[in-house]
Amino acid sequence: MILTEIKNYKLKLWFYINGLGAVFALAFAILQVTTHHPQLGIIAFLCAGYFTTVVYFLRKKKQYLWRGR
């Protein structure tokens, strides 16, 4: 019972951290593209895509993207 609560808490924490990472990376990417730094904007868009993928796996599959230790 306690282990499932801990697992659910960890999933929620990862979900919120990666969700905020996606939002801030997307905002940073838009800022960089509008200030004429397209290379940095592309890298930030890739980071936002990664965070979004992690959020998808946390939401749908109920597991973290990488199962390392």
C-alpha cells in the first residue's frame, strides 16, 4: 500500500517537473526564434519535444521514459 503511494507520488512529481520543463523550453524556443537566434531555438524546440514525450509516457503508460537506475 505504501509502495503504491510512493510510486504514484513519484509519477506525479515527474509529470509536473517535465510538464513545466516543456512549457519553459517552448517559451524559450519562441523567444530565441523571435530574437533571430534560430539554432538555439531549434535546440530548445527539440528539448520541448523531449519533455512532451516524457509527459506522454507518464500519462498514458504510467512509466518513466527511461527505465534506468
